[in-house]
Amino acid sequence: MIAAILIPALLLILALAVGVAVTRLVLYPVLPSDLGGVEDLDARAHLVRIPLPDGDALDGWHLPGEGRGALLLLHGFGRHHDRMWRYGGFLNRAGYDVLAADFRSSRRRGRKPTTLGHHEIVDAQAALDWLRALPSLAGQPIAVLGESLGGSMAVLLAARNPALAAVVVDGAFANAGLALEDSCERWAGLPGRPTAAFLRWVGRRLTGHDPGSLDVTSAAAALAERPVMVIHASADDRLSPAHATALWHAVGERGPLWFIHGAGHNEGWRRHRGLYEELVLTFLAHPMRGEGPGLPGGPRATAVTQPRHPWARLRQALSGLGRA
């Protein structure tokens, strides 16, 4: 009799504890440093304070360029600005100003909860306004590059700011509700729909905002006449490639849609660094000069080639001798 009462109670307590832990990770994820082997450009960048409408401020890191324009770099969920130096390095070497900022949901002190759009788009707009007001950039074009959550914010930001010259998104979600379902299934191994519904319910009560309410595709339709490059990894363990396809269709199918087969979430640069940098720079070159898109539109795909073990050929030769 006692066991019949205790076991369900313990299971309920365990389920609640798991729910609280998962919610905590979603709202306040761990923020690892993630340079990816590149130079930490913090030491060379100017640390700036970017004012926000409510009197708060963002930390931003600005690297001056050589008069070719500027790129605003927007990081993803569970990361902060240093993740974006893998892109900022090659973009700055190409002559562009770059600005990387921490979303308030990823800063070290006074963090806001992650809202998958509500706070983050305010932060992105403030960073863009700061760049626009920079005297050294007067009259120069500004583009935006974002990955994951930052990629979705890049699309939304461009839809609200028609003067942005170009958009590059890597591993972005097209719909926040579907992104939560995907992440629950692909990353956490939990049933997508009920778990995402629970996270949305908790998010509304703890933050006042539904983390699954943002539909990026509706905003993307405003970019039909502008250069947009969509990148996605087909083996993404967080977001289905269907997000990239939906975004590409929504922006009018005019720009490149690049699928990287065999790579994980936002692994395109790491797996194909040289090609990645070449394609992004080629894509940006023409729109940043006001000359239209820099790459032909349409889907393209690149497979990740696995490095061969140094003894692979010897083993193959020996196995061949054994069969002879």
C-alpha cells in the first residue's frame, strides 16, 4: 500500500526535477568558449557599449576594416561573441569592419533568459544602429551574418531594415516552435511535440514570452529582392534541413542554398574552411559594392570527406593479399 503511493510520488518528483533542469538549460544555457582554433580577436577589437531602448546596454567588440563596409555578426543559442571570430577573422582580413556582440541572454552578468527572438531581436537592432551611427562607416554598406538563433535574427533584422545590403545565415530556424520540437528530438532524445509544448508553457510563465511563437518565414518574404545566402548541415543534430529549405523558398529562391552533407550543426566552416570562406566572400563582394548578388542562386551540396587513416592503404593491400 505504501509502495503504491510512494512510487508514483517519486516518479512525479523525478519528472518535475528533470523538467526544471531542462527548462534551466533552455533559458540559461551553459556558455562555453568556442573559438574553433582561430585567434581570439578580443585583444585587437575595441570593446564598446551599445545602448538599448530600456536603458540597458550590450557589450560589443568592433574591428575596423579598410572601407569596404561592415558585417554585423550574430551568435547562436548557448554561445557568445567569441564563437563569431571564426567568421570575423576572414571577413576583417578581406577589408570589412566587423562587430560581434553578446546577446543579453549570453552575457556573463545580468543575463536575460533566452526567448528565441523577443529579447534577441532588440539586441540585434541596437547593434545595427550602433554600426550605422559610426562616423567611419558613413555611406558604406552593412550586411549581417548569423548562425543558428543568430541566423534567424539576421533574417528578421534584414526584414525590418531594408538598407541592409546582404544576409548570410547558417543553421537558422524558420519557425521557433518547430525548432524546439526538432531540438527535443534530435539533441535531447525526447518526444518533440509534448516536450516543446511544456517548454513553451514554462517559458511563458517564467519570462512572459512564448519561446516558440516566432515565425521567421513570414519575415523572410520581405527579402525577396535582396541577396540572401542560406547554409545548412544535413546531419544537423538540432535543426532539420527543412528549416533551410523553408527559408530559401520564403526569400524567393534567388540566392544560393548550400547543404553540407555529413556535417553537424553549424559545422560548415570547420569542415570546409577554405571553401566556406571563399563562397561567403564571393557572395558578399557584389552586393557590398551595390552590384547585385555575387553568387548564382539555387541549391548546391557539398559532402564532408572523412580523412583516411594513415594505415588504410596498407590494410587494404594486406587484405587483398589474403584473398589472393
